[in-house]
Amino acid sequence: MSNQTDDRPVKPLSAAEHGIMVGSPPPPDKRISHQNWDSPPFNRWSFQHVREVLPTVPITRGNVPASAIPAAIQDFDSMAVKLSHAGRETTVLGALESTYTDGFIVIHRGNIVYERYLNDMTQATLHLSQSVAKSVTATVCGMLIHRGLIDREQPVADIIPELSNSGYADATLRQILDMRSGVRFGEEYTDPNSDIGRVDVASGWKPPRDSLPTAMQDIPPTLVKEREHGGNFQYRSIETDVMAWIMECVTGKRLPQLISEELWQPMGAEQDAYFTVDRGGYALADGGLNACLRDYARVGLLYLNDGKVGDTQLVPTEWVRETRQDGDKAAFLDYIYASHYPNGAYKNQFWIRNVDKEQIMARGVFGQLIYVDPSCDMVIAKLSTWPDFIDLGYSLDTLDVIDCIAAALKD
């Protein structure tokens, strides 16, 4: 039996049921603060209201019509699903509720077949995606690479002189895209003194503390090399910020403008999106993106449809192909949860559940997900507010739901 037990709530309380930010004014113990906003249960409210908590910058969708996604709705609410990790049977809707889902959408053969909003989220709500932002940022990076604006074999220090004395000096963008640099970076989310804890302060997600950096681009120059570049995969959020820094240096444009011009407008997003920004105006590439559920799904559709929006080639075909097919399974074997993904890999800032089936995922802590399955012609997006940064049980339960729906759609 796993670590998921029956004492977990089958139907967690919504933000409103918790009384968070309810009333005028809300009770002191129910108010969002700079310190508590991403902690449970406060995240049930704040992940849908980030721009009321932190400074942000918009990603505009422009004036073009939203790309159409027809609907052919099926009722999966009562479909039985066995949650192998939880050790119980429930329904699809029951599983969504128990995994703290805020929004869930299934697109099959180009049609929305299932869409559910919980915890007072709506179709128009913009929701924090955490590290799904990495995959979105990398998508635009891939476009710049294939346009010849960025050479991913060039040493980082040749592009960013500020990193000449850091561990990234002789790393390449290719190694950064696949998180296979040799730079030391600690990703211990619950330790405020870890490297990712320093990022929380530098990004503005947590209050200033001691003498820690208050701007994201002050962190990479302090990081050192602990092994040769090109080794096995090791997850380091800061890699995405180095990638975004390269993108900004090469183009002379800030990341939100790049995302807007290269991706959000041409893919036909239906809502503006936004990034959180630090005190230096830097948009947090590794986790600060907020968008609506359907627009996250549109990103997934690009990878399902070989980079096309309708008949227009937006993301280069070769970038999509290598992301889906070229993950190095051997380099993934040291990952802590590799045994749960026996054909897993990591490529171009995407997780690969199964290289052979080309099932790729954009994932973020607290339960954010874009799931692309070409074998089923299916894209799923899920936005959540788990009570913990990482929960293997909720991850595997979500995959059980996805597999159940995929099997039904193949019938």
C-alpha cells in the first residue's frame, strides 16, 4: 500500500467553504498575506487571484479571434475509475474532487469532450500554472532556435557575460533545456534556506529576508558547477530562468512580450495571460505564468498537432518531434520517481511519461498539468491546489483518471 491513506479528504473544502477572503473585511485568520498565499488552504483562493497578491505583467492575446475548439461533450462524471495508489474505487468526478482539482478539460480529436470547473473556478479564470510555465517558455525558445536566432550549442557565457564566472559559463542551452547541466541547485521546496527558497524571495513570492537577492537575475551568477555538464537529468527550476535570460538577451525583448508575440496571439488564445515579476521587472519563467484552462490546453494541442494551429505552422515540426521522441531514458534513471515512469524521460522542458508512446507532460507543483497523448489523439489540462508541493499519490491518481478516459475514448 502507498502513502496515500483513507484519512485524506474525499471532497476537500473549497476556498469559500474555508471562509478564505469571505466578508468585508475577511476575518484576520482568513486573509491572504505575502507569507501564506501559496500555503494550504490559502492557495485554494490565491492560485486563482495571483495578481491580487503579487505584482504582475500582462501577456496580451491581441485582437485576433480565439482559435475554435468545437465541443462534443460526453458525461464522464459518473464513470468508474480505480485509483490504484489510493487503493479505492470512485468516479471521475470523485477523483477530480479528491485531487483538489480547480479545472479539468479533455480534448479528443479536436473536440472538447469533457470540461469541469470546481472550487469556484470558471472558464475565464486565470490560474497559476507553477512549472507548466517552463514548457510554455521553452516552446517559444524552440521557435527562436529554429529561426536561427539562438544557437543551443553556444556556451552560455558567450551570450550572458554576467554568467562568465558561474557554473553556467561553459554549459550549453541544449543542456539547460534538458536539465542536464552540472550546476548545483537545491530544489527542496519546504526549506526556506535552499536554493529554491532563495528563488521564492528573489522572485517576490516571499517577503525580503536577511541579505537574500531581491531580483531573479542575481541568483544564477552565484551558482557553482558540481559535475561535468551533460550528465543525467536533475530537476533545477533555475535552468528555465537562464534560458529565458538568453531569450531576452538575443531578442532585446522581455519574456512576456515574446510569449505574446510568438505564441499567445498566433495560437489564438482566448484570454490575456500574465506573469508574476520581481523587483527588477523580470517575469518568472520557471513558474509565474497564469492563464485560463482552455489556453493551457491550446498549448497542448500545438504539441499534439505537430506544431500547427489549423493549417498554420506555428511551432517548428522538428521541435515538436524531438520533444515527443528524443528523450533520453537512460539519463532519467536517477530521477527519484523514475520507477513510476519506466519509459520516462525529460526533453526540452517537458516531462515524458512514455517515450515509446510519445506521451508528454507539462507539470507544475500543487497539481498543474498539460498532458499530450498522440496515440489517443487527446490533450488534457488540469489545474489544482494540492495541500503539498509534491504528492506522488495525487499524481498517480490523476494518471489513473487520464488512462480511464483514454480507454473510454478509444472504444
